[in-house]
Amino acid sequence: MASVSLTNLDLATPFLGLNLSSRLNGVKGRPFRALFRSPRCVLDTPYEGNVTKFSRIRVWDPYKRLGVSTAASEEEIWSARNFLLQQYSGHERSEESIEAAFEKILMASFQHRKKTKINLKTRLKKQVEESPPWFKNLLNFVELPPTDVIFRRLFLFAFMGGWSIMNSAEGGPAFQVAVSLAACIYFLNEKTKTVARASIIGLGSLVAGWVCGSLIVPSIPSFLLQPTWSLELLTSLVVYVFLFLSCTFLK
């Protein structure tokens, strides 16, 4: 084995030779890797060390943690959450705390709405059960059809009303009222399966709408009406409402 002798080295200064000898002698007493230390850089700093920390991270109340009141609207809560997330972006614990408070508020709001809806249904059901017998018998003639059926029939009678208004200067709405009555009887016949009963209900709705329109229209201030709108036209608009209600919600 080849050996290296350090006695013949011509060192520039005694201090340098002493320093080198002490370093080489230290190799025998400790591992060689201790002589070399890796350079430190920015990546060696702890994670999130220089990021601003959320001051209310340990506040238990979610409203106080977000800095909003209990009566704050949903838009205000969203704004507070987005502002805090943007302000403390990069600090993981702060972001988790803000998101947790926001989720708690949303969950509490959802449960409150659900509870209120259930209570409303319970109250309505209780009021119906405690109502007089004649009111219960009246409810037996009413039904709630699907939403698409309601909107289709509403569009039909609204079209008839608009048609009547557009032709108000040319003539009366007799034709539109006749078409609306025929449509009402047709829809009622689909449910009752009896043309006679459907015709009676349809004609009754026509008469009731005309009587109510004759009583309501004269009480409307004239400045709210167009000069070309006659009493017959306005009464027909009330008739369309009665025909729509009868063919849509009556059994």
C-alpha cells in the first residue's frame, strides 16, 4: 500500500500547517463526513415559516372566526371567506381553519332551513286537520298537478290574455274567451272523464270570473289603464284567471 508522508510538505505559513495537521488528526477521532457541511439555502427553512398566520385560528365560534355576525347574509359570508383565504394564502393551517368555519356555517344554515320547512309542513297539516268540516270537503276538490302542467296551461291563458289586449282596438275578446272556455272544458274532461261535469265546471268558472271582473274592474284607478282598454276586455282578463285556476287545480 502506498503511503503519503506529510513531513516533507513545504507549507507557506506555520499557521496553515498547524491547521491542516489538526484537521487530519481529527479524522481518526470522528467520521470524515463531519468535516464537510452542506451549504444552507432558502429551501432548508421550515415550511410556512415566513407566511402570515391567521390570528383567529383557535376561535371556536365559526362566525367570530370569519369575522361576521350571526345575522350576516350568505353573500357576506362568502365574501369574508374569500377575503381571508386570499389574505392567508400559503399557510395551510390557516386555510383549513377558515374553510372549517365556513363549512360549519353552511351546515347550520342548511339544517335551519330544513327544520323550518318541516315545521311549516307540520303546521299546515295541523291547521288542515283542525279546520272545519266544510273546509276539508272543499280541499277534496283541489289537487296540485305537476309543475310542467301548471306552466303549460299558464302559458296558454296568458297567450289568450295578450291576444285580447293586442286586438282591443279592433274588437271585443269574444273569440278568445270562447277558445279559452273550450280549452278549460277539454282539460277538465281529461281529469273527470265526464263531459257534462267538465262543461258545468267550465261554465261556472266563466260566470264567476265575469261577475268578479265586473265588480273589481270599476274600482281600478283610470290612470293605471290604457285608453283603449274597455270594461269588457278587463273583465275577460279576470275570466282567463278563473278558467286557468279551475282547469288546473280542480279535480
